[in-house]
Amino acid sequence: METNQANQFGDSSESLLLIAELGRALGTDGEPESLVYILLERLAAFLKASGIALLSGGERGEVGAIWGRGELSVELGAMAQRLWKSGREGRGSKQVEMEGPWTLLSLSGSGFPFGLLAICLESGGDLCPAERSAAQAVGEAALRLAKRSACRSGDRKARHLEAELLAARLFQESLFPRMAPALPGFRLAAAHSAAGELSGDFYDLLPLDSHTCGILIGDVAGKGIAAALIGGMCRVAVRCQAAGSRSPAGVLRRVNRLLHEDLAERTLVAMIYAVIDTQTHEIRLARAGQEEPLLRRDSGVVQVDAPGLCLGIDSGETFDSVLEDVSLFLEPGELLLFYTDGMTDAVGPSGTSLDRERLAAMLGKTTPRGAQASLEDLFQELRLLCSSGELVDDVTLVALERVGR
């Protein structure tokens, strides 16, 4: 267990470097073609791949390598043609295929021309599910960038901006958890809705060992590419620090010191981090400027008070002195709701706002609905409020419900 955990968070450190390099690339005036090279080169380094190829095919079945390194064998091209043919004839194709040392991942929206990402690992073997998801997200971003670079548009600046947004959005989507981990004695659900192309909100669900799990939810001040990349860096930084501590306050203190110098001037990040122990049923949490959680009980909904400042305010002295761990226990049927301020800042066309008091009232009406159903009810209320307008900010909800006796 300790070895697997160390590997997991070691990979997170590599992910932080990948996000930082992508951010620097997107901040330059480079052409989409150069971003394709950067994306795939960094992906190959991250996966420790000896060969990588982004393949595209035309309507007649021909296969061409948009970009690649390592030896692209005849067998690899033939396999790509078989996948293309099976898709065209309506037989479908697997999302993952293997041929010798190569693993081929189908890229979404392939159509004509189709897209495949071929990866050859140095150590042989196969990619784990998390690596496949990340590789597909990067491959899809690179393929679409490559296709757009081939189009001749009169507006060069608009094409470059479109490529930047697409790459950043797909990369950000790859960072969100694909599913909630199993927590004996609890149910966990999460939902997210972005106000624009990119989100300044982020969340994570971190299995720490056989009986503890971390919940992270955060919000970066601002919008666009910069906020999305900072959110990704914060998420990975928490993963890197969470392995060695079961104190949420201790983790956030170290993250603040780690990122303080890298946060741009006047860039603030609000976070709340909680650790759930499924053996003792204890929940420990620390709040760094994020909205206070709401606790739904049979007697009503109450706010969980926890002191704390946003990350980025200072290098540590004031931040460390204010932040502290708060401990609580849920009874069966009780639900703890974490949320970002996009939920309570939502305003309808008539000017009606969804403030904290109204959110608490809405949450109280979800009894005895479970975690997932409660989030669906809250988002339904949000959609009804904003039926004629758009969200003014990103919205993220995470619900933790105690079940059993």
C-alpha cells in the first residue's frame, strides 16, 4: 500500500510539471503546430514512452502520422486501417487496441479523418485507466489543434485563440475525477458546471489509504486560461502534500508555502480540504477562504464554521495562525455539502439571487434524498432560477452522506 501510494503522488508531481509547461506554451505566441509538439512530447515523457504517434486517416483509408517519434511500423499502420474500416462499416471499434508493443487509443470525434494515439511504453505492459484517460485528453487536444492548423483562415489571431482554449479545456477536463471512490459507511457525489469555456473551480477526491479519503474543493479568483491552470496546479499540489498527513490544516499550510511565490500578484485561491476516516466516521476539515459547508440534519440545516484565509495572501505566518482543523461526526442520514460561491452568487433574470439562506432551505427539502439525488435537486433549482440567463460564475458541489447505522 505504501509503495502504490508513493507512486501515485510521484506521478502527481510529474503532472504538476506538465501543467506548468502547458501553461507557459499557451502564454506564448506560438503556432498551433508547436503546441501539438509540446503536448505530445510532454505526454511521452510523462508516460515514459519510447514511441508516440498521432495518426490521422482520410476517406480512402490512408494513414498518415501527424507527429511521431520512434519507429512507426507497417504493422502499426495496418492496425490503424483496420480500426478505421471497422468504424466505417458500422462494426464499431474498441476504445483501446494493442498490437505488439503499441497501445492505440481511439480519439473522440474522429469521423473523417479519424484519429488515433499510438503509445509504446519503454517498460512494455499496458497503461492504467488513469493514464489512458489523461493520454486520450491530451491526444484529442493535439489532434484538434493539428486539424485547425491545416485550415486556412483569414483571421490568424482568432484561430490561435480557439486552439488555446480548446487545448486548455480538454486538459482541464482530464483533471476532474472520473468517478467517486467507494467509502464504506458513506455516499459521495460531485457535480460541476462551468460558466464559460474554462473553469476557475476545481475539486478532487483522493483515496489516501484503505480507510481514509480526502475531499478537495477550490475556487481561483478570476476566469479564463490563467484561472484554470492555477486551479490545476493547486489540485496537484494538494495531492503531493496529502500523502504524508491526515491534518487538513497541515496540508493547506504546506500548499500555501509551496505556491505563494508562484501565484501572480493579487491572485487568490479559496480552498477547503477534508479527510474522512471510514473506520471512526470522523471528518476533519480545514477552510482556506472557501464557503463554509452546510450540514443537513433531521432538525434542520446548520453551517459548519471553520476559520481560515485564502491562499496567496501571505507566505505563511498569518495564514498558518488562523487556519485550524475542525472535527465532526455525521449520524446516519446526515449530509455535508461543500460548494463554491458560484452557487450562492447565481442571479435570475428578475434579479432574484440564490443566497446562502435560500441554499440552506433548498438543501433541507432534499431530506431523505441521497447524495447524488440531492445534488441533482440543487442543480435543478439552479437551472430554474437561471432559465433565461447564464451562470455568472462556475458552480461546484460535493455531497458526503452518512449511511447505515
